[in-house]
Amino acid sequence: MQQIKLNTHISGRFNLELENLRNSVLTMGGVVEQQLCDAISALRDNNRALAEKVMLNDLMVNNMEVQIDEECTRIIAKRHPAASDLRLVLAINKATVDIERIGDDVERIAKLIVKGNLPVSEDIKNGMIATCNHVMEMLRQTLNAFARMDADAALTIHIGDQEIDEQYKQLLTQA
């Protein structure tokens, strides 16, 4: 298992800023993971109230993404990070955009539930639930790999992304 280690800096404050940034990403990811879990439950049970909660919480995810983006920009401007620190900050910046986009997709599912626009076919609904569960497991694995800074695990997860694309394509052909 290849783990990436954070540098230790002369400035303990810089170390703390980087650690807080990493923790913010993990917190944001945890919120989106919970959103996805709630959306799956709402989809399975046709629970409009839970779907509305998912939609309302999307604003929190959007705000977290903006705050993390601002912190990345501040760190780059103030600290002028080099090499691995700069790669970490840029990776965090990109990751938060992707996590926020997952949150937007979850919100779209919740909107379908609230509007009553769910697929009539149980096969399609079950396929959506299976795909969402697969995405949730990948998100969980990704957050765990990020928390451990495990590059090998991240690569394995990335390769598995093609499975979700295939599941999605199959759902589209059924619709």
C-alpha cells in the first residue's frame, strides 16, 4: 500500500491549515454520503419528506464547496506551497468540485421523488437503487483512501468507476 505522507513544515500553522483542509473535505464527503444514503431510502420507500430533506441539505454541500475553494485559494496565495503540498491543495480543490457534483446528482434524484416522477418499472427503480448503492460504496472507499492518503487504493477505486458507467448505460436503455 503506497501512502502519501504530508510534509512537516517549519510553520506549525501551515501544517494545521493543510490538516484542517483535509478534514473539511472528509466532512463534506461525509455529508454527501449521508445525502446519498437518504436519497436511496427515499427512493426505495417513496418517502417525499426525506427527499425534501435531501434537497434542502444540498445548499449546505454547496456552501462547503465554496468555503473549501476559498481556503485553497488563500493557502496558495499566502503560503505559496511547493511540490507535494501544492499537489495536495489542487487535488483537494478538484475533489470538492466532484463531491459537490455528486451532491447535485443526489439532489436531482430527490427532486424526482418529490415531484412523483419516479420510474414506474420496478426493474428500473431497483437498478437505480443498485447503482446508487454502488456509488455510495465507491464514495466511502474514496474518502477512506483519502483519509489514509493511500494512492494504491485510490487507483483501484478509479479503475472500478467504469462499472458504474456501465450500470448507468444499462439503466438508460431500460428507460
